[in-house]
Amino acid sequence: MAAWMTVLLLLVLGFILLLMELFIIPGFGLVGISGLILLFVASYLSFKTLNILVGLVLSIGSFILVIILIRFFADKLSNLVSLKEKEDAERGFRTSTDYANLSGKEGESITSLRPSGMALIDGKKFSVVTEGMFIAKGIKIKVVRVEGGKIFVRKGG
């Protein structure tokens, strides 16, 4: 087979493998890497067996075509690796529960708080944190402040 035919065959196979990676096979793995390797081998053979001008044109042209493919299909690539939907509050998703309504309420420590542990407030169990002091199990506590998902307590009375 003629040298130019081998180079052309390697180029076509390399681009076919890259297109398969873009549209058929998710991610970027063995098929995409094999396509790039075939393009490099085609460029090398064009320098080696044909002439330098053909090798340069082929190498630069292949590089530009790969960049154009990546730019043109960037949306498709980003859809493959990113989530399409958001988890927002309107759909019922929350990052943490709002405990602001517990501020000022009293309860009882279920476990020892050193400085964190469990407490019973309004008949429900909550994970709480003291302001640095030790509170034994069964002691009355009071919620002094709430910061995000953290409930801060101190001895109540």
C-alpha cells in the first residue's frame, strides 16, 4: 500500500475514533486516546515517508480540526460531564434545616455535652453544641443562638 494511503487511513480512523468518543462512548478513555495516537502516528509517518511540507500541513490541519471539534461540540461534552438539573429550594431541596425557631427555647440534654451532644427540645432530638463548657446528661439547657445548622446551648434554669 502506498505511503499516502496508509497516512490517510490512519487519519480517517483517528478521527472516527475521536467522533465515537464524543457521540457514542461517554467520557474520555481508551477510544479517544487511541484516536489521538493514530493522528500522531499519521503525522509522524507523513514526515517520515512523504515530505516535510505534507507532514506540516497534515499535523497542523489535524490539530486545528481536533480543536474545532472540541469547540464545536463543547456543549455536548459539558452535558456529558455535568448535571442538567438544579437542586433548589423551589423543588424541595435544602442544604440544611432552619432551626431559627428554636432560639430561646428550653430543653434537656440527652447525652453529655462536651461540648457537643444530643438534646431534647420541644419533644424532638437535636444535635447541639455548648459554648465550650461541659454539661452532664439530664441537665436543663437553653438555646442561646442558632447559626445555620448549629444549635448553641448553655445551662438553663
